Amino acid sequence: MKRINILILLFVGIVGGLSTTSCKKSFLEKPKGGSVTVDTIFDSKNQAQYAIAEMYYLCIRGYFPQTYDGCRPEAITDQLYIIHPAYDWASNTIGTGSYITGNMSADANCDYGFGADNGPGYGWHYKGIRQANLVLKNINKVADADANWKTDVKGQALFCRAMQHFEAFRYYGGIPIVNKPLDGDSKIEIPRSSVQSVVDSVVKWCDQAASMLPATRASADFGKVTKLAALALKARILLYAASPLYNTPANLKAEVSGARFGDGRDTVLAYASYDQERWNKAAKAAKDVIDNAGGAGVSLLNTGKPLTTGETYATLGDYESVWNVFANQELILVNTANQAGSGFVWGQYLSSKLRLAQWGVKNNVPVEFIQQYEKTDGTKWTLPATGADLPVDIAALNLDPRFYQTIAYDGKYYSSQRGVLAYYKKGDYATDGNLASSDAGVDGYATEVYKFVARVDNMTDNHLAWPVFRLAEFYLSYAEALNEYQGPGGDATNYLNLIRKRAGMPEKHPADAGSFRDAIQNERTIELAYEGHRYNDLNRWLKAKSVLNGTLHGIQTTARKGTDGQLKRTWQVVPFVTRVFPAKYYYVPFPSKEISLRYLGNKSWDGQNPGW
């Protein structure tokens, strides 16, 4: 397959004059200067492609860390523990150390930027929005392009603008809505809009984009948005909008205490009142994705192989195949940065210790998250405090097959290149395991996520692409929204169980809405693990304050010689870190520079979120 490098980094320099922001100006302003002008860029179809590529680079990020010293964004959730403070340098783009200890600030928040200056994430959203607006405004100037091509590009630009408004919304709540390139000489006068206005705008742009975009694209255009991608973004924001953080029912009002003003300013944080009909809109939008998937050549990857039995593509379980098989049928939209030459970042930091098999940051997995995986009979379990031999004990738990296709652990056979993984402290042996050490010393921490870490194909990264949208998300979104609107049963239960069946797990038939809510939230946690959903899922469900306040634990192994002289990996549960999640964390603070410009609020309010 010929792969288009939609995000080729060379394009960045060519169109830098269109997207680089002066350090003295706000992110919302149009930059000035540069030898490349709008007229020269949109003079021909060939030149305009550079502006389009830059738009993709800025807007279709997914959750792939695009900085040299980036770590996995899940480190601010309960999915990962990056050793604090030893590896704060590796996670500075998302402020992990300050975030997990309750010390996030306006100028070091978890909305990470990317690029030469790393920058606050807030500004990068508006760089992407500006680029999309420039494309929308100027694409008709291209003299050698036909009307169909221009319409397609407009659809892509509308999607990209919607995507970055959504990305900013999921952190901050109501944000300034910018639907045209701004004049760099004008005073900034675009205050925050209400949650309703932001959601309505993104939905409108998605509908417009869907009407302009093709259902399918040639393989050479893999990575470009389609009609289905526009429907997917619409479904995602409507699911968020229906959720308790924004659509708060009376019984959850206490959960947002400390994260609301208690006056008219709250329109930028949530809807004024709960409306169950929002769940119906979310359900219909998710069903539109499902119903249009076939016409887009998209379907659930389900060949009837729930188990991984080897280290070749043919022997991967279906779940593991979803993130290993390039351009597979389940993917709706992906970030193709890895195909554009940034694989070093992927291999060096996203994958860390396991990928390098020597030095590395290590993506430690807390016990609390491991216990989200059920046993294969569908029951819950609790890890004992100690054990005699970790790989034997983990196998005996007989967990959801997705656990074994996601989490690496001491004593697990990984690949012909890595063999059996050795995270243990030396104990009775002469040396520690080769994966036992870190910059903080020998720790013996025994679990690490390996989802998106190359294992097959001689551990090359070429087959990896970051899923922005895949179909399984919308099966689960449909089930969740249906349950909240009309209760369990019917399609809600059916779509929950289609995902469980693919994974090799037994069906569930919760009898009431509360039980189904627990089931679907857990299913989403497992199915979409390490794909960038957990942060916002915990927030929108108003569960972050309970889940992320307290101590996260890990498994530590020590090598012992058994009576037969063979290595036994004895283990114990040890504390990782005590986490703090203040209620104000439900909305991220705007950078102080933006607050100082006084455009976000009004005469009596600077526009900052509650508590900051």
C-alpha cells in the first residue's frame, strides 16, 4: 500500500509564515511577516497542498506525544505511573509531577503543546484553528483546481477547525469560537462562549463537513478525513455534552462543588439544567457512525480469534490486531505521524523501557488499573498483597484476553528479540533483571503497558498508527447513551456484548440502568485503554475526584531460587504515589498570559475557570 505522509514535517517550514505566532502576541491573533504569503501559497493546487498538510499537522493530533521529551499522556490518569520526581523531565509537556500531586498551575497545566517551543497547549489549538480558517478562506483562489477538489478541501478544513475547538473544549469547557482568520492589528474581543454554543458550533461544522467529504478515499490518501470521521467527531462531542460534567443531574450536583461558580458564569462550564434528551442526541449520532460505517469500508475487526498465540500478524488476537495491522478495517481516522518520519519519538519515549530493553522511563501500570480487567468468567477480583511467582500467578488469574494483549509483566515471554522480560530485583541472583533499573535506582517494578509498543515484525514501528477514531468506540458510545436515555436491554446490551464477544468475554445482561452504567464504563475503560480516552471519561462521568484521590500501587518482584533451583519471581504490592485531585481539576486553567489580556471574560470577570 502506498502511504500518504499527511503530516510530513518538511511542510511545516514551508508554510511557517502562515502559522507561527509571535511571542509578543496572543495565540488568537493572526501572525505577521514571513516571506511566504497567502497569495503565493494558494496560487496553485501544488502549493496549496502545503497549507493543507500543515493544517493536518496542527489539527489531527490524536494523543500521540509529538515532542522529543514527551511521555504517554495517560500518565495523568490511573493507567500509568511515571516515577515522580525522577522522570518529571520526561513528562514536563503534560506536567505530570505537578498534576498528580495537586499542584497544577495556569502556566504548567496538563494541556500539552508540541513543536519547537513545546509551548502551552492552549496556543496550539488556535494555531490549528487559524490554519484551518486560512484554508477555508483562501482555497477558492487556487486557479488550477476544480470545484470538487475545493469542496473536498473545505470539508477537511471544517473538520479540522471543529476538531481543535473540541480539543480545547475537552480541557477548558467553553472557549472562544473562532471561525475566521483574525487581523493581527485588531484588539482581541472574542470572549469564552457557552458550552452550548461550542457544542452546537462543532456539531454544525461536522454536519457541513460530512456533506462535503467523500465516504471513502484511495489507499494513497490514507490519513485524510472522510464523511465518517466527521460523523465520529460529532458523536464524540455529543456524548461528552450529554455526560454529567456538562449535563449535570440533580443527584450529582455535589460532585461539582468547587468546580462551578454558582452564578451566570457557569454557562461556560455546563448547561444550565439537566436534559435527558441530550443522551438521545448522543445515541443517534453514534448510531449514524455505525450505520455509515459499511459504506465507508469500516467494520469491527472480528475474525473470531480472541487470543494471541504467537508474535506474527497471523497469530495476533483480534484486539491486538486492531493496533498492529496498518490501515485495518476498524480504523476511521488515524494520526499518520509515524509514517512521516517521527518513529524515533514513538520508539524512544512513548514505548520507553520495554522498547529499548535497557535504559528507559518505564510506563508502570498501577494495580488499581490492572484490577479493572475482569476474569474470563466475567467476575471481579482483588490482587493479594504478596505472591510466590508472578508469571505463574498472573496466568492463574485467567484474565480478560485484552489484559495479556496490553500489559507486559515480569516473566512474560514478549518476542524473539526480547525473550522473557526481566523486571526483577536480583534477590538470590548475581544481577538485577535488565529492565529492573531506572534513574531513580533499582525498583523491580514488574508491570508495563506494551500497547503500541512494537512486538511483531522484528519490533519495527512501521505498522503503528495512532487511532483518532475507531469503530469500537462508537459501539460503546451508542450503548452508553441508550442506557442513559431509555435504560438497558435491546441495542444497548447488544452493542456492549458485540465488543465483549470480540474480546472473548462472556455476555452481560445488567437488569437496571445503574448496573449497566457500571458495566459499560468498565468495558470502555478496558477496550479503549491507552488510547487517550481515560482522562476525559473520568472527568465527564464525574468520577475523577474519587478515582484519582488516594494511593496508587504497583507490583515489585524479587528473584528467588526455588527448591528445584529455578528462578521464582516472588512479588509484593508496594505504593507508587499518593495522588491528589482537587475538584477544580475538572476544568483546566487558562494560561495566565491569556487571562491578563482580559478577552476571555467580561468587565467583572477575567474569564478564568473556578478555583484558579
